[in-house]
Amino acid sequence: MKTLIVEIVDPARLGELYTVSKFFGETPDLVALGKGEVPGGFGKVYQTEEILGANIIEPLADLIKSEGYEAIIFSSSTEGNSIASPLASLLSIPILPEVIGIEEGPVIKKPLYGGKAIATYKIETTPFIITVRRNCFEKEELKGKSETVPLETKDKKLELLAEREEKVEGIPLEEAQVVVTGGRGLGSADGFKMLKELADLLNGAVGASRGAVDEGWAPPQIQVGQTGKIVAPNVYFAIGVSGASQHLAGITNAKCVVGINIDEEANIFKRAKFGIVEDYKKVVPALIEVLKEEKV
Amino acid sequence: MNIVVCAKVVPDYEVPASDFELVNGRAHERFTRVIGLYDENAIEVGVQLKEKHNGNLTIVSYGREDDIPVLRKAIAMGGDKMILVIGQSDDPYVIAENLKMAIEKVGDVDIVLAGRQSADMDRGVVPGILAAMLGYTFVPQVTKIESLNGEWKVTQVTEKGVREIKGKGKALFSITDDPSNVPRIPPVRRILAAKKMPVEKLEEVKPTSMAVEELSVEIPKMEIKCEFLPTEDLKETARMLLKKLKEERYL
């Protein structure tokens, strides 16, 4: 099946989509969005500095039609979400987003109801578009670099005025082997300072639930959950997190969840391997103290 | 300024996984129906725009007639008018085509808003499909909108930070949560007035669905049993937890 990946120049995201493309057979072509050196392993590689979806949709539609691509793959990301669905509509082709599993057919799996159910679909025609949920497929190690040809964009509908990266110190959430996440149960933004100290001692990253982000205690960029970051650490500390299904959907691939919550009925304990029913303000300092002692 | 917010009524998303139940691949009817998680953020953004620009805000929905009482919350929050297209398809093209029909009935709409994704099908594709059908510029994951003389500036949340994006003309923005768009609680007088507001009901159109067959919907098995650690001596609890995590090679 003639396959096209559309993704920003990011080795981790490209590696995951490359793995997905193998289900469709042929070496995939790539439309690389943004500046930077594109890793190797692809067939034909097009590149544009443009990253704003609405400015890319029409040239992409033209490319797909002229080259006869059958499977078009995006990640479930800002760029994927900006382009995939209007592109599908423009081409009148099926789109299945948030893919978490693929089998021959192609048969794909995606979550429903905030991850409380999993649906299986068979795509009955080509071309089609899928968007792939982050951290659900192994990353292919892409070696070397690709030669690129420019993808021309005209008629800009959007203008990028500013882009500000939220500074998150340390290891990126998606790659961290230990994640320490705080929820509304922390009670204030101050609680996150304590979580940061714990995360640093464990060489991990700090996350937040939607509730904590809505309270303004943590930036949206560290939100873990269905519409935030999808993480897959070895250990996930959920501290003051109730465990709404939309949050749990972001930690499906966490190997071990530790729940720390004052409410023993909290839903997080249904996902946790280890649970501590106590005020986090007492538990987290104890963990910090023991970790410091062990490091001496 | 004419503003439309698309809102969907869904089974209560707060229902924990342990209580969740399916009938014929869809959530059991016994669950309370509510307006979608992000749709309420979209309504709040719509209300803020309306208040700032003295605009008109129409709530448009595709769904069941018996969901009208639930949708009235959107009116109480600040909607001026409501159109419901009656239908129950889950196909994103069918939903978008019906929303388009309702939006065109509103007239000359400047800005359409929708939640970034519904809380039942978890797709987030209807807003983009609808934008393309309407010929509107689409920007997803927006938290704030400033509009002036046909131009607009939006804040988009990305994986790494935020973008400020400028555009002009008719546009559809899908809205994500942010402290600035947490829905305000409507005053009682508006809740009461919303109950009397007439709702325009439309029959659905039935365009072709996309060529995808739903094979199954299942509840994933969760076979984790939580081991609760003793809490009499929390330093001892911490030591015990770290020891277990190391022994089982998680750390």
C-alpha cells in the first residue's frame, strides 16, 4: 500500500509513525513539517518550513491525489489534529483518529468513552487517513539523513505571530521512566514544588491532571491524559489524582502505578499496583527523606 | 458578530471505568446525559466573545430529542438560540453534514466553536471535517480568541507551549480547556428562563457514511489488584514502597 507519513521533524514521533507504516507494507514517503535535518529510512521526502495546518492542507491534498497515496499517517498531535480531519473532508476519504493498535485488514483499534472501551474498525477503502496516539507503538531507530524536495505552499490562511515553548526542566514527560503527577487533591500550586523534588530524586518528570491545570496550578503542557500527554513510564506516581477515565487513558501503558490519595475510594486505586491512603503532604516528604538517605 | 457553538450530549464522562457498561457497543442508557467535557469550554468561549462584541450566540447540536433538557444548560450559560438536528449517527461525516445544515440555517455565521473532542467517540475529527465542508479556516486546540474587524488572533495550546496565530475571515476553532474558559455557573434566573426557550428542531439529512465497519466495542479487562501499604510509620511505608519497586524492577 503506498503510504505517506506527515509529521514535524521530530525523531521520536517519526520513529513511531515509521513503525506504524510497516503494517501497510511499502517504505513510506514523508512530508516533513518545519525546519531541521530529516532522518533517513524513508522513500521520497518532501519538506516545508510551514507548520500551521490550514496553510498545508491544499498542497497536501494535491500531492496525495497526484502520487496516489493510499494510507496517510499522522500522529495525534497539534499538527496532526490541524491537518488530518479537514484534509480527509477535502478528499472525501475515511479518517480514524487516536489509533492505538493495528492488524491486517487494515483493522485498527481506538479508545472510546475516555478509554473505558476499545473499538475495533475495519477500513474498507483506500485512500484513508489515520492519526496515531503517541507512545502506543515502539519507535523505529531512524539512521542517516534524507534528501528532501520542497513542498510548495501558497495562499497562507494563517500567520504565526509567536510561538512560546513552556520551559519544562529535565526529562520530557513522554520519555520519562518515572512520572510524578499531581491532581486537584494537592490543594494548591505549592504542592507541585514537593512533587518536583520527588521527581528529581527519581530522575523523573512532573505531570498534572486536567483538574490541576484548570485550577492554574500547572501548565497545560504537562497535563497527562486523553487530551494531554500520553505517557508510558515504568513507575507512575498519581498524587492527589482521583483517576477519571480521561486521565487513565493517558497512562494505559504505564507499567506500575502508585496511588497516593486521602480517599480510599478514589478511582486511581483501581488502576494502581500500590496504594497509600494518606495525606500526600506527609507521604511525599517521607519518600523524599528516604531517597535522600539512600543517596548518601 | 454571529457565533455558533456546536455542543454534543454524551453519557456522563465521570462514570468510573469500574461502573461502565456497554449495550450493543454503546454506553448503557442508565448513565446520566451531560454536555460534552470540552463543549462546555467552547460554550464559555462563545459567551465571552458574545459579551465582548455584543454578538449573537446560537447553540447547534445533532442528537436525540430527549436530550433537549440537558442542552438547555448551554442556553442558561448564555446562548440566545438553539437548533437541534434530530439523529443518532456516530459517523463523523453524517454528524458534520447535519451540523453544517443547521449552521447554514442560522445565516451569516462568523465564528463556529466546538469542543476539541466529544467525550463518547473520542475522535476530535468532526470540527475539522465541518470546517472543510463550510469552507472555514480551521484551528484546533484553541483556548482564547480575540476578534477585531474581521481579523482574529487565537491562542493554540501545543505539546510544547503555545502559539499565537492570526487569521481573517470565517473560521472554526476547536476549544480546549484553560483556566480562562472554565465555564461560569449560570445565575438562577437564566436557568429558569432557559427552560422556556423554544428549540428549533430539524430533521436530519442522510449523507453517505465513511467506508469503515465497526467490528466490535469492548471494555478492556483491568486485572490489577491494588496492594495498600500500611501507614502507621510513613518513613517505613516509603522504604517498603521503594523496596518493592526495586525488587519488581520498576525502578
